[in-house]
Amino acid sequence: METANEVIVEHVTRVEGHGNIKVLIEDKRVKEVKFEIYEGPRFIEKVLVGRTYYEVPDIVARICSICPDPHQVAAVEAIEKALGVSVDWQTKMLRELQLLADVISSHALHLYLLALPDYLGYPDALSMVDKYGREVKMGLELKRAGNVVKEVLTGRSIHGCTVKPGGYTRVPTPSELEKLSSTLRQSMEGAILAVELFSSFKYPDFVRDENVFMAVDPGGIYGFMGNHILVSDGGRYPVEEYKKLTNEVTVPHSTAKHSSYKGRPFMVGALARVLLNKRKLKGRAAEMLKELEPKLDAFNPLTNNLAQAIETVYAVERAVEVIDELLDKGLKQDVEVKVKPRRGVGVSAVEAPRGVLYHCYELDDEGRVAKADIITPTAQNAANIEKYIKVSAERLLSMGEERLEGPLELLVRAYDPCISCSAHLIKVIKIR
Amino acid sequence: MKAGLYSLTGCAGDLLRIVNIEDKLLEIFDKVEIMDFALASSRKVHGKVDVAFVEGSVTTQKDLEYIKKIRENSNVLVAIGDCAIWGGVQASLTGIDLKELMKSVYNTEENYYGFLGEHKAISEVVKVDYELPGCPIEAEEFIELLIDVLRGVLPEFKDYPVCVECKIREVPCLIIERGEACLGPVTVGGCKARCPYNNAPCIGCRGPIKDEANVAGELSMLLEKGWKREDVVNRLKLFAARYKDVSKLIKG
């Protein structure tokens, strides 16, 4: 006799966004897996239509509060391509600093506040304070360092206002930058501690399966911007071919579209970046990677956490270096390039903390948005997450594991999905 | 005091702004018992809350059911951020047909996601006791509010525009000096004129001053400065499409 058994186990939390994991099990076999994203649709691409190029960075920031910065940088880069504008070295360096700051605050949030409680067995970071006070405080300090940089550079730690096509409306003063440099230096300890913590955990291998990676080719040194995409199968494509690379389809169970490359799901994010660009890392992060490389498992998405930690060390060091170079050269105010509206199309890709982010704009004669296309890393990862949920659920069942919810939640959280807002549910439906 | 922090549709920025008060976070949560805060904690305590802080717009059927439950379960309900107070940037699409919206972004006319057809403010569907503006909210204002709530009172609403804060910080007027389409005159102050201070025009992210913002006056002033009506209306509706005077302008 068949009985359908629906078990609602717990809220999947500490992930940014509204989503469910649904696993349908029949006769101890996984019949169907869905990573449901039920975040309300906001139609941001439609909000942009008809608006002037100048307004775009302020609007796209609102897509995500954890990574407004890569959205802004991707937008201004794409718009500048459409308008045939190029910015100077200083503006490029400030954009790199903005992306680094976002990586620092986002990774610190994820590693210390969202992921660490899993590995130490707590419901949240605040409950860890009694026993792990030092860790929580250093994590908060690290997160704060990234946010302080954003505040100074963009006017606000979330949804900054100075980022425009052509440059920044306000350039930080030398004394502001010196202060930031010292804040960043102090936060380094927290970044190193994250590597120590996340290299000490054992990552269960029930999730192991072959994987495909994509990341922006940063050129000579490790970074978060570039004009080409690297694929782990050896492919290298200009960002203009982003549609071929992401192959998006709308699925009824998710407000995030699903992506595939050559018919296969793929992964973007810190693990993809570190593995595809590992020889480009420098300084302490490079030294750490030498020792920890065997622990970064291309076939195990759980090790994304360790990649994030190593990358944070790099980001802190590189941010200090960028500031030093800016101070050395001397900061120019009023370098904002005057932008003339014209018809055009521009595509850009930057690395957001969670992976490759594409922005594409078609502008009309007056520089108004005729069409906008934005592909976020979590949308690209969604199909990959489903694939790994399926593989993991099958393995866990064959190992005789009855409670799948905890391990599957751990898996989803390792991707650091950014769906936009809280409250999630893992639902395992068992049909015997 | 028992508190819940909840999210409807949005970017999570208002709750993240709270998590980003790194230097006071531990102190804040020492004084408040958190019953529900899914963004930061897996612990959920059942039972009534003294105060609910809710961000996000009411966009889906799920949002609607959720906010009704939150209302029933709380003594004081505070809407935080522009999405919760005005429907957010997504509410600028008010008036566009659901099928057209779905087609434009998801390439289907089906309503897959339980979308209500428009992005509503919380006060349109349940009683709201206090509104804390911003996109995102200001940390300082949140702390002030929390201190008041702990004392059992609610602060006064701010009813002065961003311009007042430009004057205090001696920021030259972006409209007069540079002819920018700055929305400072119609926007609720409290942000210390963040954007004008950084040489960027106010985009109105804190929403209009309720019942006082003279949006028709703002429009005619900017038309005189040479701005196109379409562009000014677009800007006015970004964070306040559901404000009555702005919706009048949208309808023409």
C-alpha cells in the first residue's frame, strides 16, 4: 500500500532569499528534486526600461543588499561600453576597491554569521558568543571593514549613491583612504582566522560529483573584472557571448531562471574563481593556497566556504595595495567623464561574491534604456544546486540516512545563495 | 522585549542594515529577545511578539498571508524601509498589466509565482503602527526607534525634507547651483542628506513627506530647469509611485 508522507522539518534559514528545497522520494529512490525560489518577482529589468542611463546604477543596486556593488559596477561598465566611454585608471582602481570591499563584507557575513553556526552546532552566530566570542567579534570586525570602505567610497554601506557611468560623484580624500587602509589592516586577523576555521572542518563527501566551473578571466592578476569568461573545460569566451554561456530558461518553480552550459549545469562563485585563477593569487592567500589546495575539492561544493575564506585574505591584502597605489599616484577630484547619450549596446561581466554577474543594456538615441538583461550568479547556480541536492539525497539514502534535511541545508548554504530575503522551508516528501 | 524581524519581497537591505550595525549588534540583541529572524538565525520561537519589524513589499499571495499572520502575532508592527512603506522600486510598475510584466522578464504570460498583480505597501493590507523610512533604513534611526520601543513609546515621524539637512551640512543646492533633478524638496529627511553631500542628487529613496510633499511644485520647478516631464515623473515614481500625488502625475 502506498502512503504519501509529507514532512515539514524546519525553516531553512541563514540564506538570503525565499526558497524551498523539495525532495520527492519513492521506494527509497529520489524521484524529483526542486530548488524552489518563491521570492516575489520584482521585474527589475522592466523597472529600468525608459529610464536614463544615469539612473541605472541606483536602481540595480536594489536587486540585492549584500551585493549592490557588483551590480553597480557591472551596470556602469556595460553602459560605458554602450556609450563608447572609457574611464581613467583612478576610476578603474576605485571600482576594484568597491568590488573588493563587497567581497570582504559579503564573505565575512556568510562565513562567520551564516555558515559557521552549522559547523559549530548553533542556530546562529549570536548564540555562539559565550563560547566563541573571539570568533564572532573578529567576524563582525572583518565585515565592518568591508562596509566602512563601501560607506566612504559610495556614500553608504548598502545601495551607495556615488557610482555613475563615467566615474564617482565624489572621490575619497587621502586621509579617508589612509584611515580605510588601517581599518583593513586590522581586519586581516579575522580573514586569516576564517581560513584557519574553514580549513579545520571536515567536509563530508556525500556531495562529491563532477562539476563544471565558470569565472571571469581577470587577466594578469587575481581579480573580479574582465572581458572574457573562463570555463573549466578549457573554454574562453568574450562576455558578449553570455547568452550562449548561460542558456537561461524560465522554470515554473522559481523566480530565478535556470542556466546550463552545453546542456550541463555549472557552478560559479569563490570555488570556481580560486580553482580557475589559482596561479594569479598573490601574497598570503597564495601561500595559504599552496598548503590548502588539496582541501579545495572541485567535486565538492561544500569546499566553497574554504575558497571564500582564502579569497577574503586576498581581498583584504589587495584592497590595502589598491589604496597604497592610489595614494602614491595622488588622488584627482573631478575626474568624472562627461557622458554623451547615444544609441548602443553594452555587455559586462563582473565577479560578485557569489559568482559571475552579467549586465546587458540596449540604449536608445537619448541614452534611455530600451532593454536590460541581468543574469545573477544565484540564477546560474540554481540548476547546479538541484543537481547536487539530487546526488546527495541519493547517496544519503543509500547510506541509510533517514534525516536528509540537515545535510541538504548545509549543501545549499555552501553556495551562499542570494535569493533576496529570508524564511525558507525544506520539505522532504516521502512516498513509501 | 520579544521581537520578530521579518521579510516580504525586497532585497533584504533593511534587515541587513541591522545586521551591519556591527559595533552595537551584540548589545542590541542582548536587550531584545529575538523570536524570529530567518535571515540570521535558524531558531524560531513560537508565541506572540511585542514588536514586529517587517521589510519588503506585499507582492505575492504568500506575502499577503504572511503579513496577516505577523499582524495577528504582534502587538506593535513597524514597517521598515521603502518597500514596506511604499512598495519599493518594484511598485514603480504599478499600472502595468500582469501578463505584460511576466512576458517582459520571464517570457511567459502565466502567473507562475502567485504574483498579486501589483507591489503593495504593508499599510494597504494591514494596520501599521509605525513606519521607519529609508532604502535602506538608517542605523541611527533604527537604534533610536528601538530605544523608544523598549520604553514603550514610538518616536515622532519626521516631517521635514532632505533640504533641511543640506542646509545644516552646508551642501550647495544641487537644483539651484547645477540644475540637477534632485528630489530633496519632496523627500523625508533623516539621512543627513547622504546623496547631495556626495554630489549626487537625492533620488527620493526615503519616500515623500506624507500629505505634505508638493510633487506638482517639484515637477514644475524641474520643467523650468529644462528637464523633460517623462524623466522627472520616472524619478518621482521610483520610490513613491503609490503616493497619491505621484500616481496622479503618472496618470497624466
